[in-house]
Amino acid sequence: MADVSLSTTETALENQRIGGLQIRVVAICTLIQMCDGYDIGAIGWSVPSLTHAWNLPPAAFTMAFAFSNIGIMAGALIAGPLGDRFGRRPLLLASILIFGLASLLTATVSGIGMLAVYRFFTGLGIAGTFAGTVALTGDYAPRHRRATLIMICFTGAPLGGFVGGQIVAFLLHLGFAWPVIFVLGGVFPLVLLVVMLALLPESPRFLARKPNLAPRQAALLARLDFAAGTTEGVDVAAGNPVGMLFGKGYAVKTVLLWIIFFCSLLNLYLFGFWLPEVLHLIGLTPASAVFASSFRDFGAILAVVYLGAAIDRFGPQRALAVHYAVGAVFIALIALVALPYAILLATIFFSGMTIIGSQTGANAACGVLYPARMRASGIGWALGIGRLGGIVAPILGGYLLRSGWAPPHIFLCACAFAIVAAAATAMLGSGRTAAGEA
């Protein structure tokens, strides 16, 4: 950010103190991320019930799994540049509206085809929330606490998965049918939309460029020592933000991040989509499979306690590389060892801490490694390219099950991808990438 790093406005933002405004932004963005965490689990939670309701084999749901990530990939590639050019708040409002409506409509489907269609639009909506929450949280975070605050925001995803899993398991146990999963997944974001309209501010960088502000917006800028109508020295995209990802020393870093996101999201979705059904196939009831799978998300919540601070202090290349490598060990345990139920729950917990925790850390790393003018594009395109891994995950899992693999063994391939992610993360701190930033 050499071209704007000495400006008064950027100095004010990069060194802002954490107060009520910053906490409000992080809290709302965390609630938005809860929608994503719930959604990742929702389709997986529904499959054990849908296989009986529709009399279909588990592999038949591969298309619905894949279309979720195709929607997210398409949305992420579009949403990032839109957020960098036109603002974070409108992107988040539109995204959460699309997501909520599509989730409600999913509860009405009666076949795989329409399930896949609505999952596409659900993914399209949720993609915008990724880019928007990282960018907006980063805009309201001081430089030395940016990774930590983004990590806190992204604990919403595993929190939504864990709390949602507990609620869904309870409702299924009471006898509710599978549509209740998607009704809950649609009502919560639509209620949240009302909260966002009332309380979520726009990025101060975008507000500062507006010549005519409402008194409330002007007061917000005053709290950050900003002047309304400022254009010079504000770090917002003036050209194509996607092109910036490959200029000024960012090209190698961008490619490495795309490799990391591909491997990381492949693992996350392989477990997210297939773990409940694998547990069901080895003997658990649908409700028990959902309950056990939710411990994966519970474990990911723990990662924020230490991983965000570790990234801020030591850099993502050290903190995340170790995290990905340790995750490969827990993946192997689930795949290869027949564990007693209590130990299985603990292993799922630690696998979530490392698998989902590492992805949350990678999201935070994007917020740290990219400056504000390309931050939404950086995370958006990393997530968009990474969703190719999310598209591969359900297809790979379905293929391995159809090929006769023992259900837990389908997770073995995830070990290799975790090691690749660890190696690529370690290379983020290589001399070549560092030199590009100098």
C-alpha cells in the first residue's frame, strides 16, 4: 500500500482504536457468517433423511452438492470486484436477501433437479457474504489486529454449523421432516437482513468519497477522524481490482493463495457434505449422525482463540502451515481407525479445529495480505477459485462410494490435499513473494 500508506486518512483507519463501532461491525458480520456455516451443514444434514424420503442412494445427491459450490464460485468471482468498486454494504444486503429466499424455496422441492437449482442460488447469495464480511471487517480493523478480528468474524461459520446442528438434530429427533432444515436456514438470514438495514454501516473509505452524507454517516466518519468528501489518499479501487491481484508483487502470492483455498475447501466440503452420511452408513441414526458431525464445527470455534493472534504475530506462512499439517493427522484417524463413539466425537472435534480452522485462518490471511483497494477481490477470487475444490469434493466422494470404498476411507485423499495446502502456505513467506512486496 505504498502509494497511500502515508496519507492522513489511511493512517487514521490503519491505526483506529477498537470501540463500540468496530465491535458492532464484527458482531453483525459474525451473524452473517453463521448463515454460511449453517448452510454448509444443511445439505449434508438433510441427505440421511432424504435418502429414505425419496428412496435414492447417497451418491444421487452429488449434483446438489456440486451446484451449491458452482453457485458460490460464480458469486465469489463477481461479488469481490463489485464490493471493491461499489461498496461493501449493498453487496452484503443483496447477498443475504438472495440466500434467505433461496433457502426457503429449497424446503419446497420434491426432486434432485430443483434441489440443485435452489442450491445454486443459495450459493450465489452466500458467496457475496464471504467477500463482503472480510472486506468490511478489515476496513474497521486496525492493521495490527486485522487477522484476529477477521478470525472472530469467521467463527460465525462454525458457530452456525454447531448450533444449527444441535437444533436440527433435536428437531429431527422430535419427528420433524427434512424441510425444517431449510426453513430455519431461510428465516434467520431474512430476520438478520432487517438488523443489517438498521445497524450495518458502509465502509468508511466509500463514505469518505461521497460529497453529501446523512448526519449519521458524517458522525461515523468523525469518530474515525475522517473528513467527508475525501478522495485523495483513500485506498479504494480506481481501476480493475482483479488485475491488481497480479500486479505490484502480488502475482505469486495470489497463485499460492488459490492453491491453498482449492485444497482447503476441497477438504472442508468433503467432510461437510459427506461426514453425516458416512456416519449414517457405519451405523448411526440420521439424528445421531447430525449431532456427531456438528462437533466438527464446534472444534473450529476453538481455532479463533489462538490462530488469529498467531497470524498477526508470526504471519500466515508459519501459523497456517503447521495447522494444515496437523489436520492431516486427524483426517487419517477418522479414515483408518474404528474409534469408540466418545473418541470419534473428540477426533471430529479436532479435525474441525484444524480443517475448518485452517480455512478460517486462510480467510484472515487474505485480509492481511491484500490492501483495502483489492481486499474484496482478493478474498472473492481466492474463494471462487477455491470453490473448484468444493465442486470436486462431492463428485469425488460420490465416485469413491460408488466404487466400493469403505465409507470412512473416502477421506484418505484429504490427507494429501492438507499436505499440499501446508506446503503452499509455507511458501507465502519465501524470498520471492517477500521481494515482490518490497
